[in-house]
Amino acid sequence: MNGANGHSSEPLGEQTLITALGAAASSNIVQIKAGTAQLQSWETTPGYFGLLQVCLGLQADTLRLY
């Protein structure tokens, strides 16, 4: 997930997002750190949160916060 310089090098896409989510939810600390770093690097990428909702099976217009 990280390039040679230690920074994220993966382009945002459905499959890479799903892979990063899986890594962040792993029980392996190295995978957790890599997945978390990748997800954080995408937080400023246009379309990230919309794609995240799609990948999690949520619809923006039906999401309810309590």
C-alpha cells in the first residue's frame, strides 16, 4: 500500500478502497497501520467519501445519524 517513500501510492478506486478497508480491519498490526494510512491519505481526495459510502453499501440520501 505504501510506495518506496513511505507515502500512499495507490490510486483511489473501488477495489483499492475495499482492500484498504480490509487491511484496516485486519488483526495484523502492520496491515492495520498500512490500511489506516491509506484511508487517511484519501480523505482529501475528491469523491472519497461518496465511494466509501458505495463500498459500504450506504446511500447518502438514506443515511440517518442519530
